[in-house]
Amino acid sequence: MVDEKDIRRAVDTGKVAFGAGETAKACKGRSAKAVVLAANCRTATAEALKKACEAAGIPLRVFNGNGIELGAACGRPHTVSALAVLEAGTSKILEAGGA
């Protein structure tokens, strides 16, 4: 599971792509260093991102909260189902335990 503080720190000090589409692009382009999914991410979306992560060797993490809570952790006023960490910044999100 991923900690809210690490997510926020990655958003504030690193580089993050938001949304399932942008996350999938980052996986295919191998620019993602980690992927975070909301616990209630749609099954089809989660499965597609899981396959993309496995194919690219990218760690997949699950946020222990829904998309609204993940959005709030990111400082966003909307639902976030998935995000790709492109640069971790000062966060320790890449050291977090896997899903």
C-alpha cells in the first residue's frame, strides 16, 4: 500500500501523470517508475494497467482508498483512478511495498 504523504510529496516535488489513459501511455513509453491505482479502480482498467506494468517491469501499487480519496491525496479537486510516477522527487514512493 502507498502512503498519502508519499503520494502528495511525489506530486509536489516530482512529476506525476494523472488518469488511466496517461498512466497507460507512460507504461507503454516506459517513462513510469511506478503506477498507483485507487482501490476502487474499475476492474477492466486495473487489469489493463496491471498487464502494461508487467510488460514494462514497472511496479504497481494500490492506494488504500477510493478515487476521491486518491484525488484528495494528490491535491486534486476530482477523482483520480490511477497515476504514474515519472519522477519521485523527494518522496519515498518508489520504496513503498508493492501491491
